[in-house]
Amino acid sequence: MKHIKLILLTILIFSINSCSVYNFTGTGKIDAKTFQVNFFQNNAEIIEPGIDRTFTLALQDIILNQTNLNLVKNGADLTYEGEIVDYRISPMTATADQQASQNRLKIRVNVRFTNKNKEVDNFEKTFEFFYDYPAEQQLLGSTLNSTLKEIFERITQDIFNESLAKW
């Protein structure tokens, strides 16, 4: 009976201890308390109004939702900054009469990540993703908003993984 209690106690101790090393987002232990996301200026040749603000807020949201870090305006332990460097719509496939049947919206973002507490984690890297849609469809209104949401979800998750999850 004493052996069973000892085994159960050991399992319980290891279970509680392991929770401090890993969490459900895969980040492990983050050696920081605060983060800041500076405004991501749209420097692409084609300017789509508002995507700079939308992207900046999307990056803030993913970090707030997947960590317990506090968002601050300056002096943070972790800093994300950069710019949108490409916003491009390109024809992808053509029909028999040389008309585009599918277009692709591609967005590329250059990110500089700085970790004040662990400089080896610092990086500057480009992240991009795309969305394919029928050529007869116009990217306006709610269609554009849902397209941008899908692209930004993917890009921000990639940035999160690169900076905090180390995947």
C-alpha cells in the first residue's frame, strides 16, 4: 500500500512540474513579461488602405491570446516591428481562350523580432502567405476582409511560432 501511494505521489509531482515547462500553445517557458508590436507600415507597391493597421492588430491579438504576456507601448522585453513589403494580385491559371480563371493575392511581411532578455532569439525574417480566388470575383468588402483575415492568421501564426514556440 505504501508503494502505491509513493508511486501515485511521484506521478503527481512530475505531472504538476511538467505543466510549468509546456503549455497548450507550445511556447514552453517564456523568459519575458511584456511585449510590444510597433506599427507595420505598408511599403508595398500596391497600397490597400487599412491593411497595415489590420495586420498590426492581428499580431497583437495572437500574442495576447496565446501567452500571458502584457502588451505595452514601449520598453518591452519582446519587440515586433517591420513592414508589409508586398501586396500582389497575380493570375494563376488560364482558360483555353487565354483568360485568367484564378487569381492569387499574396502578402509578404518583413519582421524584426527583438528579445531584450535573450538576444540569441533575435531575428529579421520575411513571412508570406497567399489566397487563391476565382478570376471573376472581385476582392472588395467582406470578401476582401475574409481573405485578409485568412492570410493574416497564417502569417501571424508563423511569426508566433518562429519567435516564441521555436517550431
